[in-house]
Amino acid sequence: MKIYIDGCDKQSIDLAEKFEIGITTNPTIIVNKCAKRSLFELIGFFSQIKVPEIFLHVEKSYEDIVECLDTKKFVIKLPWVEENYELSVLLKKKGFRVCATAVYELSQLITALTLNVDFVAFYYDRASKKGIDPEKRICEFMEIISKNHSDTRVIVASLKNANQILSAVKTGVSHITIPVDLFKEFVKVPEYVLVDVRKFSEDLKKISISERKK
């Protein structure tokens, strides 16, 4: 199971570094959170931070920027439309992992598998608003991937609350990305669990700690 932080602000990066997990970005996130930096400044910054994996959105007119990127650290996100298929092949030849994004349709998944992309990003909440049953569609994706013995992973994004996270995970998907505020809320432990934890801590204090005999 892998959880990514969907964001590139200081809070997201600090949390990703703390837990040694990756981050996902897109142009909208960058415009909203990092608008004061140029794309090349941002890439330089991303290259220095201690985040193991960074998903970065690229389009055909910006393909030259990949020359600045570490193939081990960066996963290239491509909007999965026909004009980006050739770029996907080129990036794979250069050693990059590729994530096909905005994949809603089975036909998109099939072309992504044909071109051997590493990840397929499915937008849960956006799909629901478009009249697509997100859980059913994720299951369909997973079934096709399994039957084709593909190593491609579905990564579910556009998760807006804990119920959506749980619904996505229950389909069997192993990769999700969530905004930092939702991540912090999701990992909170319920009070009834803390009651047990506090009891264990109290009882531990009652046990004497003696130096091991030599």
C-alpha cells in the first residue's frame, strides 16, 4: 500500500519528508501553492528536497524540461490523450516512469497498458461528478490489469474525504494520493483507541526497569 501527499507546499513537503513518502502535483496545485516560482525554479527545488518520489505533470510543449530530471526520483504525468502517446514512448526509452492521468474510460486504460505505462491515475471525485460510478470503474480497471498480467498500478486521486478513501481502498487499489489536510485528518486515531494506548502506557510505568545483569 502506498499513500502519496497531493501537494507541493511546505506543509505537504515537510510531511512527505517526515514519513519518507512521495508527493503528487499538477499544474493547478502548482499555480495555487507555488505561483511565485517558475517551473525551472520549482524543478530545482524539487530536486533538492528529501522526498523519494515526485509526480510531475508534463505536456508535449514542455517536454524539454525532462532533461533536468532524475529518472529515479521523478514520475512523469501525462494527460492521457492521443497527442501524448508518442511522448510516453519517448519518456519510457529515456528511463522515466510514466503516469497516465485523467484516465476515466476503459479505452484509455487499454491504450495505457498497450504503451506499458507505470501508473494510471483515476480521479475519484471528478469521476463521480461526471456520472461515473468510481468504485465500479476502479474495479473494472483492476480486473483488466490483472487479466493482462500487467505491472501497471492504478493510483486514485481526487479524494475529498475519509469515506472516499475507504471506498477506494476497499476495491483493492494499492496506491492513493490525498491532500495534506485530509492526510492529517485520516491518520488521527479515534479516542477509544487512545484509551487502550494510555492504559498500556500507565501500566508500563509500573514495571520496574532494572539494569541487565552482566
